[in-house]
Amino acid sequence: MAHVVEDIACTVCGCVCDDLRATVDAGLITAMEPHCPLHAAWFAKHNIAAPMVQATISGKPAAVDVAAAAAAKILREARQPMIYGLSRSSTPGQRAAVRLADKIGAIIDTTASSCHGNSIVALQTVGESTCTLGEVRNRCDLVIYWGANPAVSHPRHMERYSLEPHGQFVPEGRAGRKLVVFDIQENATTEAADDFVRIRPSSDFEVLWALRALVLGVPLRVAEVGGVPVTKLAALAEQMKSCRSGVFFFGRGLSLGRNGHAGVEALLQLTRDLNAHTRFYARRMRIYGDVAGADSVLAWQTGYPFSVNLARGYPRYNPGEYSAEQCLIRGEVDACLLVGSDGLNVLSPQARERLTHIPTIALDYPGADHITADVQFTTAIYGMHRAGTAYRMDEVPIPLRAVVDSPLPSDADVLDQILTAFGT
Ligand code: SF4
């Protein structure tokens, strides 16, 4: 008999919207509201009946404990194993992954190293003026997206958090807010903007430093910077200084650009400068549903948020050197355990090609098809089959509920079985 489950959190993107309503019938979600194009596509792929086979070894069905023993053997025989992914997992799975990495002396890395790794390095260098999305919703009358296209990547971000909500100090909703978008080309988000500032590709750093100068009252003796007239930049600097509360949401268009960490540093410094005049924040647009949780769990377990090497029995952190991308390209890892293989999407073709030459173990949700691993497990989906916690892009932990029953083990269950099979 069909029934409705309310207040479900979606972990498809970093918004982690927690207002979804599902109709459940015969152990499957048959409808999900409100509509979001991103979660509709994701649910269509992963919301399928649990497969009869929960694990395979070399493509042949195997019991989960037998497959766990095979995975442990691969990891035991490796000189330098790596654990990668984690951004579609949840706190229990991420904790289990760190436990296993610690035991086997692995390099452990998340998708952050290929997305906002530069941003994390920047905020570790100059600090960050942060806020929750609730503060944005209630306070911000100036919203600026920089190198981000949330209309496509986070379809409900503007609806729920930044632009449209009627907030405590912005009771008019959309009419009470200004939206400015900095990008190198028009996109779906620029169409909704009050002001689109087109900048030349790879000139974010120069434009941000010009804005810093103008905010600090330093005159510029040039007519334009990064393709933007200085008169326009001066007007924008005044708009930022005179708003009641403003926020930069920045995406991979800034963090992955040339000298990405320097660009993000400049934006964080501009945010700090603006706080001499008004209240201003900067927040990353996180892509994966629980990549912020992966940062948090790694940081509280090892002291570092990503690219951590535990081979010497203590954590070492060096983005670049210990990132999955570089370790694979340089051929420095000889076995890889993937916790969520859709994290491969952010790696280069060379890094992915290297995976075809080393033993692989993959823990994936039903319907995943990113890799054919030597040892493969199908695991329960957090927020659908299992309870858990996902950290929203503003690092607010959101509880995840089990909406339907599933016989599938969670990734934490499988990782703990591998740990047990690894032995002492
Ligand atoms: S915006 Fe993101 S978190 Fe919200 S419903 Fe869509 S995919 Fe899910």
C-alpha cells in the first residue's frame, strides 16, 4: 500500500534540500516532490530494486564476506593502496573509510581535491568569513555568484536559500535582493541576474584585486581590468560596500581557474575588506551531496580535510602530492578502493586510464556504472535505504532518513568487513 514520507533530505548536490516528499510503494520510491531536474535524473538511475547479487569478484557473483576477503587480499598485497571518493557517502561510511585507511596505511582522498581543493588551501591561508545558508536567506540583500552556474548545478539554491526566499530582514523576497553574476560567458544563471559582469577568461585574480583596491580607496590608473571598465568596477565596489548584507557564492569557475587558489584567496580577502563597511560572507558551491561531510570527517579524524597519506602510521597532508589525480598519473598507487565511483568523473582521462592497470575495489549505489572493478559491492543509499548525516555546503549537518527498506549493506558495513578480513 502506497504511503507518503515527508521531510526527506536529498544528497544529490551540496544544497541537501530537506523538504522533499516521497511516495513509497512496494519498497520503491514512486514519486518525489518538489521537482528538481538534478534529483529527478539521479533518482531515476539509482532508485531501482535491490539487485539479487550484492557483490562480485571478477564479475562473478560472490557472498559479501567472500568479496570482503578478496578486497582485503588486494589491499594487503598492495605496496601503496589508495581510498578515494567518499563524497556521496555519509558520516558512518566516511569514518569507516578513515579507520580502514589508517589500518592499511593508505592514501585517502576525496573529490574535493579535484574541485574545491584550491579553495580549501586558500581558506587555510587567509581565513574565511562564513555563514549558514539560513543567514543568507534571512539577511542578504546582495547575492553574487562568481564562476558558478547554480541554475544548472544546484537547481534549488536560488529558490531555497539565496534569491527568492522571504527572509527575516528581506521580507520582500526576490524584490528585496540584487543578484550579480561574474562569469566568462552567459549561462542560465546570468539570465536571472540583475547585473551580469562578463570577465575575460583567466582574469578573476586581476578583477578581484582591482575590486579590493577600489574598496580600499586606491585609485586605478587604467581604463579596464579583465575586460571590465574600471567605472563599472567602481560602481560594483560601491554596491558591495553599501549593501546591508552580501554574500559571494563561488564555484569551480574560480577555484579551478589558472592559479585557482590565488583567485579564491583574493575573493576571501575582498570579503574581509568589505567587512570594514558592511556584513559580507563567502561560501563555496559544493558539488557532491556530502563532500563537505567528507572534509569534516577526514579533518576530525586525521587533522586534514583531503589528500592525506597514512602510509607512515601518522597523517601527512600535501594537496597535489597526495591527491588521487596526481598519485594515479604518477603511478604511485598500486591498488584503489573507490567509495562511490562517480567521484571518477572529476579525474582526468589519464588518471582514470591508470585505474585500468591496477586492482580496483568499488562500493557503489544500485545503478552505478562508472567502473567495472575487480571486486564490486552494491551498497545501500544513505537518505533512501539508510539513516546517516550529510553536511550541507555551509557545513550544517542534515540528518538523513531511511525511506524504504533494503537488504543492501551500507558502505560502512562493507568497509568494516574488509577491515576485519584484513586482520592484524
Ligand atoms: S537542488 Fe540539489 S539537493 Fe536540492 S533537490 Fe535539487 S539536487 Fe537535491
